[in-house]
Amino acid sequence: MTGRAQLIVALDVPDQERALQLVDSLGPDLDYVKIGMQLFYAAGPGVVETMLSRGLQVFLDLKLHDIPNTVYHAVAGLSGLGVEMLNVHCAGGSDMLEAAASAADGRTKVIGVTQLTSIDQLALNEELLVHGSLQDCVIHYGRLAQRAGLQGVVCSPQESAMIKREFGPEFAAVTPGVRFDEDDRGDQKRVATPARAVEWGSDYLVMGRPITQAVSPSRALQRAKRSMEVQQ
Ligand code: C5P
């Protein structure tokens, strides 16, 4: 993607009421939210409509991974909700990725999850039994995604520069694992600050807990946006 990077706040809360409280506490600087499994499974598709009616853009982070036919119909239904972006696991393979791209039919950006930012080199090799380096795996999955007609990948900010180099500026790097302090990783392993994520080429920065669990979520949101601005 060309243009300015966008900040997406992850609404990882248990129900719609708390999602709306969070949206209110984030204030007017909020323009893009991520609805993941926790909220979507609890609140249902109505929560998407609610966020859209508030003028927010929605990234639906359900990480679909199933046989091509099932993913095709799931993506067709979810695109109809009017979300800007949704994602599928690249590990589902090329046929599944092509099915997702064709079901979205240009209405919604379809993004491929490469490797979760909670997975490190050791887990990749010894638990998932995927050989080689994390970087090679991310590039390989990126190639599958681009060939299948997806609009970008979810990866770590540490991999954004590599994604841009390999796949060009129009192929989006969507990056969770963003932290104000790189030592404060929690369950994420491959993290970066907002400024670095932008510097390295991330197009969409996904931030959850560092903003939503801050004493003042609106100030944390402003802080993240300011630090992104410095790089653009
Ligand atoms: O709280 P935190 O900033 O770690 O939130 C990151 C968000 O991004 C979570 O909602 C998580 O589910 C999501 N995500 C991720 N890694 C991926 C894809 C999505 O952490 N590869």
C-alpha cells in the first residue's frame, strides 16, 4: 500500500457493551478498529454493524482456516457485512487462499496470516515442525498470498521491510506486536515500537493492550499516532 500508515485498535473485550465503552473512551482520534474472535463470537455480526454505524472502519480478524469451499462461503458472508479488511491463514494453502480472494471479489481486502507474532524460531521448528527460518517461512507464505490475489499479509513489524522488498509497495504489511516499550512484550515475541513499525514499512499497525489497558486509552492512542507521524 502506498500512503500513510494507519493505526488499528484491537477491541479485545468480552461483549458489545464493553466494546462501546472502549470506543467512547478512545475518543475522536479513533478511526479504525479490529474485531477479533473474542468479541465477534460473543457479540455476533451485529457488533460489526454497530462499529460501522459509528463511522469506524473495521478489520475483521477471524483468521479463517478451513477447506476452500467453506472459506469461500465464509468470506462471501463476511464481506457482505461491509468490513474493510479480513484475514485467513496462509497455512490453508493456495486453493483456500484463491477461494478467499474470489469470494471477497474486491469488496474487502483479504490479508493472509503468515506466522503469528507469538511464534518464535524455536516454536516454528520444534512445535509446528516447519523447517527453516521464520523469515523464509514469512516470505514463502507471502508469495502464496500474492499469487492467490490477496492484498497483503499479517506479519511482525520486524518483517515489514522484507515484505515490501519482496512483494512491492502495494502489497500491505499488517502488523500486530506493536509496543511502546520493546521490552514489554507479554505473549508477543516479535515486537516493535510504533515509530519503528512505520519506519520499517508497516501499512497498518494493530495495537491492543498497550492502548486499551492504559490508564487513559485516548492518551495512549494519541501517543501512538504522534510517534507514527514522526516517521511519515
Ligand atoms: O494486545 P496486543 O497489542 O498484543 O494485540 C494484538 C492483536 O492482534 C490481538 O487482537 C491478536 O489477536 C492480534 N493478532 C496477533 N498476531 C497475529 C494476528 C493478529 O497478535 N498474527
